[in-house]
Amino acid sequence: EIVTVKTKSKEYPVYIGSGIIKELPRFVGENCKSVSKVLVISDQTVSQLYLQTIMDQLANTYEAISYVIPSGESSKSFDIYNKCQTFALANRLDRSSLIIALGGGVVGDLAGFVAATFMRGIPFIQVPTTLLAHDSAVGGKVAINHNLGKNMIGAFHQPNAVVYDIDFMKTLPLDELRSGFAEVIKHGLIWDNSFFEWLSEEITSLEDLKEEKLQYAVVKGISIKAEVVSVDEEEKGIRAFLNFGHTLGHAIEAELGYGNITHGDGVAIGMVFAMKVGETLSNHEIYSERIANWLQKFDFPVTIPMQLEATKLLSRMKHDKKVTSGKVRMVLLKEIGEVEIVEVDDERLLSLLA
Ligand code: NAD
Ligand code: ZN
């Protein structure tokens, strides 16, 4: 299947299917005209599983080289960024070269930022290998981390194509699958009530996320992300809806220390929290209880870890780069499938965080 992403700066296809990675050279040819050299950036774990086959295929048509980075969030650093640029320069990549990101969100964000800045920007293709990356590979946000904040150094650089082979998911550890599933759920909750209902009826364990159902969920998730991004590429308006569950989620990740909780687990807690905030503000039931119960079937945490202090979390939520006034701006659900952005008082937040 193909979902087309249309933004002001670029229009590009997202290919989704099982086994489609073997067509990568064709996708490259169709979406990047007159490419000579190809640099594939991947991480240690993914490269051991998939890199060799991909390099062999590319070698039939292109001069292909690869660079492998350590697995994990710590690779979104100035140091690894510098190493990638050095490798690209030393191997004489030029303005007609292409970078392929083979991996999860870490590789995608890093390799995308390398591509965005190498010689003022060269094309890149996303080949996501995690479920979470159905989200991160679409939309063109690329970044590395700074000591003072995650994703603080980055760019908007849309890929020329995204090639999403769902077979990669077969080797993904279950906690990583669950992490990515949180973003699929988020896409349903903020945008599409009937998709969310489908999820809550059809998916009751991570085992259900296989073959047709996994593909359907990914196609829907990507279509929603594509729609939001096409209206608002640079996050001046509704793209902020995608931050549903993330204000508290990010605060929890930061407080526990990155790597001590997956992004998706943080988002799951954040989504339930945002629903509760919405319910107390409107006295209107959004089914936070029902959804929390369903989330727990996948072993998602749905409450704030005991050791975390309300005041610290609140101050983290305020340091979120989206805060404009003194109050925390949160994405809240009006109904399932519809969100609004609301400034929430500290007192209300503190009482619900405690
Ligand atoms: P990740 O890239 O670190 O992948 C998670 C782990 O799974 C890694 O250890 C990786 O080596 C391993 N892995 C990847 N694919 C595998 C496979 N097929 N089989 C077995 N193991 C595999 O993390 P992630 O969760 O994919 O992405 C998280 C990152 O994405 C964060 O840095 C976050 O900031 C970023 N992100 C970016 C956006 C965006 O819009 N750009 C959106 C959401 C998240
Ligand atoms: Zn996220």
C-alpha cells in the first residue's frame, strides 16, 4: 500500500507492506533521480539483522556504503553526528548522494539530521524498523539531543520516500512493540474515533499485532500522521495535536532518566492523565477508565510512578518547549477522535499529579 504525504516543501510516498524491502532499489530509483552514491546509516542491532542483504541489493545499481552507530538514544549526539559527517566527507559523498536511514526513530532522527545539514541538505530515505518509527519516519522532523534538552538541535527535512516493511517487526522485542503501539493508539484517539474503536475491539494483546492487523494499524496511523503534517508541516497549529500524552510523558521520561522507561510507556501514562484532566475540566466522561483498563492488557503503565514528585513533574512540563505563557498548554480530548489545546492551571495539575 502507498500513503502519500503532501507538504508544502515536498510530496512523497510511504510504501507499507510485508517483504517490500526487497524492492528498495526500485523505490530509490523512482524517488531520487540521478543518485550516484548511497550511504546507509544503521545501528548495531538492526545492522546485524538486516544490513547485509540490503547492501547486496543496492550494490547491483548503486555505489553503496554503510556506517553503523551504537544502538540507543545516546547516539542522537553531537559526537555521533560528527562521526557520520566525517564518514560522509571522507567517502566523498556529494550533493547528488543519498542517505538511507535503516533503523528505529534514533537512526531516523540522526541520519535525517545528517542529511539535512550535509552540504546544506541532501536527499534521504527512511527505512523504519520499529513500530514507533511509523510515527517518527513521517513528517520530516529530524534532530539530535543537547545536554540541555532532547531533540533541541534539529531541522525540518522531509524524506524522499519512506519504505515501511512490516516484517521487520518480527524481530522487535515486545517492549519496543508496545512502545510503538502507544503512538498508534494516540493517532486513533486524537483523530479517528472509528479507528480507535477498531483497535480496542480487535487488538487485545500484542500477539494480535501481526500480519493484516498490524499492517492495517500502521497504514491508519501513518495516514493520520500524514494528514496532520500536510496541513501543518512546521508545527504552527494542529501538528501540536500529536503531542497528546507527551507533555507528561516527556516529563516522566526525563525524571526517570531516558532509557529507564520507553517513550511509549511514558506516552501511555500521559494520555490517561490528559484524559483525566479533560474530564475534571468539563465534567464530561471520556472513558479514561475504560481506556486505562484496555491499555493495561498490554502491560502499559497507566499511573504515574510512585517515586516521582508532583512539583518536579510540573516544572518539567513547564520546560516543555511548547509552553508559551506561564501555564502548561495541554492537548486534551474533547471526545475520542477530537482534541483541543487548553491552558491548565497549576493547582489542577498538581492535584491530579499527586
Ligand atoms: P530506537 O531507534 O532506539 O529502537 C529501539 C531499539 O530497538 C533499539 O535498540 C534498536 O536497535 C532496536 N531495533 C530497531 N529495530 C529493530 C528490529 N526490527 N528488530 C530488533 N531490534 C530492533 O527507538 P525508537 O523507539 O524506534 O525511536 C525512538 C526515537 O524516536 C526517540 O529518539 C524519539 O525522540 C524519536 N522520535 C522522533 C519523532 C519525530 O517526529 N522525528 C517522533 C517520535 C519519536
Ligand atoms: Zn511520541
